[in-house]
Amino acid sequence: LLAGFLSAAASLCAKLSLGVDYLRDLCESGLSGWPHTHGGAPDCDWLHVPLRLLCGGLLFTCNAVMWTTFSKALRYCSSSAKATITTTASNFISSAVLGRLIFGESHAALWWVGISVTLCGLLVLHVVTPQTLRQEDGKK
């Protein structure tokens, strides 16, 4: 689950660091209530640059920790499919939540149908254990 969340966080950092004016808009809305010395408008012309660099660093950090976490999940999980589907589902859900919170995005009904099918597949993978599969093979 953590690997999927970190993957979504890395995507968010990439969008913030490489996006056109996301950080400038966030800076201006965040500083709108502060007293200003430059004509009453927030001066975010220089502040968005270190924020973009910070997001770029967070992008690489999130990716590194995500791959480490995913590798450990592959090692400890009984099936690589379980780890992969769990990470993918977590990534989809985290992306939706972060997109809604940060950018106000909404998703179409088809997207929700797709994530529901993915979660149902995840549930089937976690319910059917390798021992159950071996018992079924023994009956044949």
C-alpha cells in the first residue's frame, strides 16, 4: 500500500515541479492574507523556484523509497501478482485522493468502474491462497 501511495506522491511532485503555474498559484493563494510590501500582491516570482526544486527532490526521494518498499513487498508476498495489484490499486486510489485535494480534479464514472474492477481482482487474489490452489490441483 505504501509503495502505491509513494508512487502517487512522486507523480504529484512531478506535476508540481514541472507544471506551468501550479506552485505560483498555490504560493499566491497561500500568501494572499499576509501583509505585503510589494503593492499589496504576494511576490511569488522568486519563491516558486525553490518550491519547484524541493518538489523535484521529493520526486526522486519518493521514487527511491517506493522502489525499495515495492521490492520488499515482492520479497515478502506469496505472489508477485498480489504485490503488483495491491500497489497498483493503492496508486490509483491515492492519485484520485491527491488529485481531488490538491487540484480539485474529479473522475468520470468509467474511471470508478475500472478501479472497482481492479479492487475486485485484488480481493480475489487475496482470498484465494496458494494452499487453496494446491488442494484444487490435488482433486484433479
